[in-house]
Amino acid sequence: MNKYRQAFLIGLQSNIVYRWNFAVRSVFSLFHLAVVFILWGAAFVSSPKIGGFDFSQTLTYFTLLLVLQFFVGAFNEDYQISDEIRNGLINQFLLKPIDYFLYRLSIFSSARVVSGSLALLPLLLALPFLKDRLSFPHEGWRLAVGLPAVGLSAFIQFTIAYCFGLATFWFLEIQGLVLLSYAVETVLGGQMFPLDLMPAPLFHAVQFLPFYYQMYFPAAILTGRIGAEQAAQGLVLQVLWAAVLLGVSRILWARGLRRHTAVGG
């Protein structure tokens, strides 16, 4: 595992070089939070609770979701993998004792450490204005279950992006597939609105999709939108989806290499 630790450290150094890019992105995320505050504040004017939750609980959900995006979101991994395949840079991994999946996972992890850490800085600046409006539950089990859920969420997001990147073995351009994936993830991942506001049958169906476990599930645990039984059942399904997606990624890699022509690199 030492080679992947070195890949992580190199990725860490590389991402620190672009720290201002992450910092600017995190600062502008405060504007997104301001829009959420305005829109949902207007929605709660006519009703003290929506879907059984008050304004402070809803604002807490979106604030945590914003932070989680920087810690677990796969921003450009699919495009980076696609570029390495198209430009032949992937060839250097084919004859070396390096697992490409673990290598890319190491790079992804280092990027999330940098982007997540920098995202906390503007949030700390906004905390004096938010602290009286945020409402986190106090049950200790939520942190014990929520942190593994956050880790699995990052793994699922990375693996999905990895699979889309490998699609370059079959398609020279994957931008359309990636944009479609982003659109679905935004809606079914709970980034536009809390998924529990959906009609009950639809919400129940969404819980069997991987998108549910990308953002909404860990955020729902940590902000009190789901109970202990739902969290335990969801964690089992989240592990299953992580295993399924890992298997799919291995199949795509094996079959993609059969189509690969090693030029360039």
C-alpha cells in the first residue's frame, strides 16, 4: 500500500498548488447558501413546518450538504480518467504493479482533503450569522453511523465517476453522459430539495437507488431527518451499492482494456 500512500501525498501536493481554485469555489458557495436561505425562508413564511421540519432544520440540512459536497463530491474525476485514456497516459499503469482504481482513489481522496478543509474556512466566517439558525440533533449514535455513511458516500461518488471515465474505452466523448449523471444526482441525491418531501411511494423507491446514498443519506442521518432503524437499513444498502459499483468498475476495466489501443503516453 506504500505506493498508494505516495500517490495520495503527491495528489495532496498537486491539489495544494490549486488551493486558490478550491478557496474561491468555497467562498462562492456562500452565495448558494444565501439563495437557499432566501428561497426556503420565503417558503416557511406561510407554514412553520414543511414535511414535518422547521426552517432551522431545513437550513441545517442544506448547510451540511454544502460542506459534504466538498468532502465527498467527485468533481472532475470522470474527465481526468477520460483524458488519461484518450491521450494514452493510462499506458504507464498497464505494465506496472499498480491498481489503477486504487491509484485514482488515492488522488481523489487527497483532493477531497484539500477542498473539504478549504470549504470550512468561509463557513467559519459565516458561523456567527448561522449559529442561532442551525439545529443539529444531539443523539450520539448519529455521529457513529453518519461518519461511515459519509465515507461510503465518497466511495460511491468516486466509483460512479470512475465508471463514467472508463466509458471512454467505448465513447471518445463522455460529456453528455456525465452531464446527464450530474442532473440525475442533483435531483435524486437531495441537492435541490430534501428527498423526504417527495410523495411516500416515490421516496421509498428512490431509497433503492445509489443516488440516494451519495448526498442525502449521510446528511439526513446527521441532521435528524431519519431515525435509527432507517439509518441502519440504509447503511446496509449503502454497503451493498458500494460493492455492486466496485464490481461494475472492475468489469468495465477488464472489458475496456480489450478494446484499448496503447498509443501515446
